[in-house]
Amino acid sequence: MTISLFFNIITSFILTYVVIPPIVKVSNVKNLMDVPDHRKLNKAVVPTLGGIAIFIGLNLSSLLFMPTETAVELRFLFAAIILMFFIGLKDDILIISAKKKFAVQIIAAAILVVLGKYQITELYGLFGIHHLIPAISIPLSILIFLFLINAINLIDGIDGLASGITLLVSSCLGVWFYMTGNIAYGVICTALAGSLLAFLRFNLWGGKNKIFMGDTGSLILGVVVSAMIIKFIHLNSISTSEFRIEQAPLLALSLLIIPITDTLRVFTIRIYNKKSPFSPDMNHLHHLLIKSRLTHIQASSFLVAYTVFFIMLASTLSLYFNITVSFVLVIIASYATVGLMHLKMRKIHAFENGEINSNQIKIINLFPAKEKPVYSLVNGRKKRI
């Protein structure tokens, strides 16, 4: 099992790594690029078809290392992945309306929930609720799929963020699936992790081969991560393994704390401003960090570390409180942290505008505040003082 796990990761990594440079070359020739505008944070034109490489690495490696007796419902997962791949690819190349994209997401979610039985059937006592009847489980599961697919898509705004978060999620879930004997799902998670490692190499340090995942990649990540989270909650509820987790929904929340917190926050802001929840803006968490003068890598690293911290926080809370109390405390802690981030950003801007001094900005030492250099003319030459 350990050997197959290793070769699965290596195979998906190599496949993705080898495919990306030709994709970049074709994108340059055909001008399939992401062009910067007032809302985007990239400053140069960059190919957006990295999702194709992730698709190839994930699917080929999964199929090569899938155990002989695989779960029947996996065919519906691959069907949903293919749907997301084509609608994402069309959007990256031709641009399609949000309504059409959302309609395809509904179809994919319905396939997974109704045909594949990827359903939330147990809430572990969250808010006093345990087993869910199909009349509630099916629509709830479809809504969760739609929410998480779009949440992953929305955090794909800076280098390394969506891929970094989903790499962490797929790695954690992959280990759990392997340890509990759910090898098929472990194969999918580790194949995804290997593909993302190769993608991150080019997304963060690609040089002339730098690439974005585009909607093709973010939609694939959204549907796979959503399916794995829902399957984890279900399989854990019926597991007799020593690795069974008592408060699985709490772990799921902590793993996806960034996309969940960010999406609920920006949707609330947009609705309050009488705009569509899907209208683009600059209010995401990664925008706050970039406005606080962090680089893309620093901001993404901070948010991945944020996720790790909340995983540890949730694990600790589960030892002392029931799932409802722990769930609410994690949500409150996340939004309190976001409030501190926003306050820090405002203080940095006030400092740069000369409204406050550097001592006043140290209220929250999340990000360094760099003082602007002051110069004077000495014998006709500019000299820093």
C-alpha cells in the first residue's frame, strides 16, 4: 500500500510536470492568456490552462493505481470531473455566462448526489441533529456541493492559494482514507496532491513557463474536494476503525475554513450592498493581505498556515466541548481573525498616508509595516536619512 501510494504521487506529479510546458507554449502561440485588469492582482499576461495539466495528472494516475475492486460511485465522480473540465475549459477560452456555468454545476452536483450517493446522511449531533432522511439529505448535499465548488473557485485569486489549500485538504483526507482502508478514495486524493505539487512549481516559480489553473482547474478542485469531504463524513460515520473521528463535520469545517469564511463574508458584503452574490469585487481575504503589502506567496502561505492553525484548534476544542459548541467557536474565531486582519490593513494604509505613526500600527503584529524611506538633498544629491 505504501509503495502504491508513493508511485501514485510520483506519477501524477510527473504527468502534470511534463504536460505544463507544452500547454504554456500552445497558450502563447494561440494567445490564450489571462490579461490583467483593474480587478486582477497579476501584473503580466499569463496562460490560464493549467487546469488541463491537473486534469491529466489526476485522472491518468488515479486510473493507473485504482484498486481492482473499486467503488461503483467513482464512475459518477469521474463524470462530474469531466463536466467541470469542459465547462471550465470553455470559460477559460471563450468566456461563458455565470448562469450557464452554474447550470452545469447543478447537473454535476445532481449526478454525484442522486446517482453516486455522495450524500450527507449524518451530522454527528451538530445542533442536535444526527441522521438525515433522504428528503433533507439530497437537497442539502446538492447545496453543499454548489457552495464548495464556488468557494474554491472564488479563492483562486492569487498564486498558490487555491492549490495550496486543496493540496493540504487532499493530503489530510488521503492519509485518512488509506489508514481506514478506503484505498480508492485515497488514490484519488494522493493523485490530486501530486498534480498540485507539480502545478505549484510552475505557478509560483515557473519563470517563462508560469501558468494559472484557470476555471478549468478551480472547478475540478472544487468538485473533487467537495466529493471527498462528503465521502469522508459518510464513511467516518459508519467506520469501526481506530482512526474514526468523533466530530468529523468539525474537521471538515477546519479543513475548508478559508473558502467557507471567505465566501460567506463576500456574499454577505455583496448582498448588503444590493449586488449579486456572484458579482466580482476586491473584498476577498487574499485581497486584504495583498493590500497589507504581502506578496502572493506570503499571503498564500499565511492562509495555508491559518488553515493548519484552525485544524489544530478544532482538534483541541473537540476534546473539551460537544460538536455544536466547537463548531460555533471555530466560526467565531475565524471571523474574529478576519476582523483583526481588516483592522491591520486599515492601519497600514493610515500609516502610509501619514495619518498615524509606526508605533500605533503594532496593535496586531500579523504583518510587518515597512516605513517609507525619507530622503534629503545634500550637495545636490539625494541622501537617505
